Amino acid sequence: MGLLDIFTKNYDEIDFMYDIDLLEDTSDRIYYKKLAIATCVNLIARTISQSEFRIKKKGIVQHDEFYYRMNVKPNRNQSASEFWDMFVYKLIHDNEVLIIKTDSDDLLIADDFSRTEYAMMDDVFREVTVKNYTFRRTFLSSDVIYIPYNNEDLSRLINSLYADYGELFGRMLEFQLHNNQIRATVDTESAHAKDKDTSTKLQNFINRMYEAVKKKTFAIVPQQKGFTYKEESNRASASVDEINKITNGFLDHVARALGIPPALVRGEMADVEKSTRNFMTFGIDPIIKKIKDEFSGKFIEKQDYLSGDRLDIRRPSYRDLFDLASAVDKLVSSSAFTGNEVREAAGYEHSDDELLDKHIITKNYTELADLLEGGDKE
């Protein structure tokens, strides 16, 4: 709506009017909530996607079809990192995730499905949809990977927080924009407003003047007879830091709900190792435990599991191997652990070197049995 339209519309009937078109409803700033959730979920997804999934039989990692599917190519359209990114997003955002196996051994994450629960029988999954394809067949719980997040209150918590923080954020942002807005009044003689041709010329002149004021550092407004331009901008200052405090406050609450130290999502470097350790312990390990339990029950037979077969998930380490050198030396040289036990604890494969299966002691790495016998074997 042009500025002069207010004066030309029913000008002869009223002196002042308020046009509803000038009032704009502030839209919900949903991006504010999405940004906080995406920041936290992406951090968890990036961490888990770097993990290595493997099955160990008698301590030996099996490089088989399962290893390839979990770490390289779960299906023909996704890499392993893309697969696990989507897995984490579905798990946290939807509070559950369903993985089905096709006849070609592809692993697919369902976009939508319906679940019928039973007490004494397998749950049944119907209308399983992946992208734009809906399977006609039904799936039993014993044939799929189904992991609930069991945190239904998370969405309710985030929505409740957003209702308060979002309103406060919107008010602060509007206040900031209001204080920096350029406002002006234009006085015209009544004759100009009644003359349609003159009104059109004045409207075009005002439009060009507005664009000049908005885009140019210096704008000169020529004075016209019967036309007065007066700027009445509010130059009161508002702190952007106050807006940032609101956004960080909401982000902190979402991060804590997902087991992430707030300092980590804000990128603070102070005590980053401690924050990372807490994140891995309280944010990543619980999710990995859910994955390990469900996958173990579906990919390892009961007898094999009781015989020692295990699903091992080697998550990314937040410490460099060389940072552990002193601790490894103490563990091995004190005879508390063998070399292979330390290797497995650090996430590395079992070595065939027989020396790494022996308990050794002292700086000279003497075998414990020889030391007791009074020997000095290096």
C-alpha cells in the first residue's frame, strides 16, 4: 500500500482512518526452535556416525556382510554416515526408529509406520513407508530393528520452553528492529491529495526517496512546495547481547535434555576435555547401549552370545592414542592387564603376538613367573 493511498481513500468522508493492512502479525519464529534442536541432534549424529560397528567371535573381529553393511553401505542409496545421521535424527525427533531388512539384505530406515503391540506375541508393523514406497507386507518385531527413545517428555519439554523463550525472543527481536527502524512523516497540502495526477507523482517521488534513504549512506531529499518530509527515527539503543542470552538459554536447556554439556554446543574451549567426556558418557553411551542391545538380539544367536560372541561398537575417542601412552605403560608394566586386554579396551583388535597375552612387570617387562623364580628375563 502506498503512503498516499491512506489519504486518497474516502478522503472526503473522514479526516483520519486506520487501515488493517498496516498491521502485520509477527510470524512464529519456528526456525529458532529448529536451530537449537538441529544443533544438538547433529552433534550426536556426527559422533555416532563415526563409530565402528563389528561383531567379535572369540575376540576376533568378523569382517563379513554385517561389518560391510554397518560401516560402508547399508543400502544402495546411502553411505554408512548418511544412514546413521538419519537414524539418530529419527530416534530423537520421532522418539523411535524402525529399520527393516529387504530381500537383497539392504537395511532401510522407515519414514513412517504403524505398530500394533502384543503382550505374548511379536509386535506387528504395518504400512511401513520408505521414501515414496509403502510395503504391502507386514513385519514382525523379530524381523526388524526397532529402538524406542523412551523420552516422550522431551518434545513436550522443548515445546513448552519454546512457548516462553520464543515469545521472549520475538519481543526482543522486534524491539531491536523497532529501535533501528527509519521512520518519517510526509505532510502534503489537501489539494495534492485530491488531485489524482499529482498524488501519483508524489507517490512515485516518495517511493524513490524511500529507496534512497534505505540503500544509500547519504541521501538528499529535495524540498517541494506543499510537501514536507520529516524523519522521526528512534535512536534508542538496544543490546544484541540480550538477544543472544535468550537464544543461548533455550539452546542450553535443549542440550541438557539430550545429555550434552551446554559449553560443548556453544563451542567453549575451557575444560573441553571434561565436557567431551561427559558428553560421551551421558549423551552418546546410552544411545550406543540401546543400539548394542537391539542389534545383539537380532544378529547374534542366544547360544553364540552365551559362548562369548559380542557386538562391539567402537565409538570415536576424544583422546589421541599418544595421550594414553603413559597410562598404557603403567597398566601393562604393573601386570594388572595384558597387552591384548589393553588393546581391546582402547578399541583395537586382538593381536596374535603371544607376548601380548602374558602378564609382565617392572620396567624391563620381565615375565611375572620368571620374577617370582628370581630370573631377570627382558
